Amino acid sequence: MATKPTEPAPSFLQVYTQVRRDRMKHSFLRQINACVDWRGIRT
């Protein structure tokens, strides 16, 4: 993994982890919303 001098590894890792966390949270919230909608429709 070659990193450019203008792009340090720590900042890249920080951004990567942040994006991954946001993505996971987004999908998780979407799943919850889907379950809630399904319940509302069923009842």
C-alpha cells in the first residue's frame, strides 16, 4: 500500500473508518425503518 506524502495514512484511515461507520449506521437505520414499516402495514 503506497501512500502519497500529501496524504498521510492516519488521516486516510480516519476518513475511511468514519465513512464505514456512517455507512453501517445508515444501513442499520434503514433496516429498522423497514421493520417498522412492515409492522405498521401488517397491523
